Amino acid sequence: MFPRAAGPGRVTGMRLLVLGGTEFVGRAVVEAALGRGWEVTLLHRGRHQAPPGVRTLLGDRTAPGGLAALAGDPGAWDAVVDTWSAAPRAVRDAARLLRDRAGRYVYVSSCSVYAWAPPAGYTEEAPVVEGASADADRTDYARDKRGGELAAVDAFGADRSVLVRAGLILGPYENVGRLPWWLNRMARGGPVLAPGPRDLPLQYVDARDLAEWVLGAAERELSGPYNLISPQGHTTTGELLRACAEVTGGTAELRWTEPGVILGAGIEPWTQLPVWVPPDSDLHDALHSADVSRAVATGLRCRPVAETVADTWRWLQDLGGTAPQRPDRTVKGLDPRVEAKVLEGAGGGDSTTS
């Protein structure tokens, strides 16, 4: 399990095991690894087609004997990437099975593991949720992710585990419904309820940039927790929505509306208006105000928001406009009748085109 050198700061011939690897973040990791010439093995349920060029093992981690194919495989790997977000015991079982067969365990966790509400500028040292366990069945998202972290560290130790505390993730293959909803809404054109203020800073990470950082972390043998989202100020609500309007044809008319009007109408931030949360709120501090200096110092690079939006739109068009939707995630988006009613009541808002 020792990679071959390829000059200062870079290795080649890495062997990677991805648990999952056919959807969104896992898919981005697989494609990035293949692009580096790595040998990639996937363990997945077979519900989605694996990318070409990988070796596949079939198994359902939620079922008895679901790791049998992995247990019976003679393979050994330099790194494992696991994106699991349900019962932590699935991470526990996989990590224990692999601790003597893999060099490093990279667990894609979440900033949701921090105790609510983390203050603006919180680092990886912020308190985490209580009551999580590596042995638990499914509970809630925050404790499930924290339990997964505990499972990874228990099996591989703090020195051979990487905890990727991602925030908002966007980009091609998204199966959560945030950016695809905005793109489809802009494509319909007409007046669009645009939640203000337009200069509100957002933090997110393109799944492909997350993937590149993860692979770099494996190469460099990093360890410990990392907040993994773009630096504050990387983009704003206005830049994101203008990019969506422009790439879909420019027929949408952004009607910028005060947060108070939106909240007064009973519209749920984050869910009914994806990505957006009101300024000066616990939600904004938690979702768009993390300190990511540790990730940036170890190689995180974030592409422009316009590139993420354009690439996601091309992918969505290739699918006929309907993105896949994870069944364990809430459906995102605003009812057109509610949108029209709010815009009418607000007098049309502060209107701009793309």
C-alpha cells in the first residue's frame, strides 16, 4: 500500500476504494481519481451504473452480509473514501473491516456536526453535537455524520483518518435539488423571486473541487477535521442567481425582495428558496460563515461560480431537465403560486434582468 513517487509533492499509481461512487460527491471523486490515473475500486449496491474504468464490488451496507464482497476481495488500498450519511454503524463496520487493508480513511462528513448554533467564523475546534455514537442506528443527520466521524477515527486512529466537514455542495450530478431547481426556475423565465440582499455572501463547494482536495489529502497523508467550503466572499446570492439566469437564456427577470417580506410570507429559507438563508441569522452564521483557512492552506481551490453553474446546466440539459433526487432528502423549491403572490404583494421587488 505504498504509492509510487512522481516528483516533488505528487504521487502516482494510488489505489483508491470508494464506498458508493456512482452519485454526486462519490462520482466526482471517482472521476477525479481516474483523471489522475489511479486504480479505483467501487463498492456499491448496483442501483446506478458505475463510471467506466473502475473495478466494482456489489454490496448493500444496510443489509446483513452487505460487506461480503469486500471481505472476500484480496484488494488493499492506499485510501478509502466514504460519503455515508445514514446509520453510523455502517461506517463502523466498513472501517473495521478495512483498517488493516487501507492506508487512510477519508470520511465526507458535514459542518452539521457542530453544536447549534456555531458562531460566525467557527473553526474545526468548535464544539460538536452530543449524543452521537459509532454504533448507532440512524437518528438525525448531524448525529449520524458525527457518528460516522467517530467510527472512522476509532478504526483508523486520528493519524490515518480525514474528516471532510463539507458545507453546501453544488455542481454536476447534484441529487439534492438545490442548484437544479434554480436553473429550471430561471429557464422558465419571467419574474423570479430573488431573495435579498443581492450582495449576501455565500459559501459552497463544487463537488469536483471537493474531490480534488480529497485526493490531494490522500496523497499528502493529511489527517484530522477540515471545514471544506469556499472562503467567505467567494460568491454572493446576486452572482449565483445572475449566473443561473444568464446560462439558461437570459429571459428571467430577477425581482430582488427584502428578507422580511419573504419570511413574512412563510417561505422557508434553504428549502423553498434553496441556498438562501436570511442575513444576520443563526442559519447564515452556520451555513455561510465558516473559517476554511485550514482547507485553503492544504490545497483547496474553488472554481468561479459561473463555471459551476454552466457545467451543472449542461449536465441537467443532457438529462432532459430532470435531475435525480435522493429519496432521503426533502424536495426543494417554491410553488409558483406562492412566488407570484409574494411578488404581487411586494409590488414586484427591485427588478433586474440577468
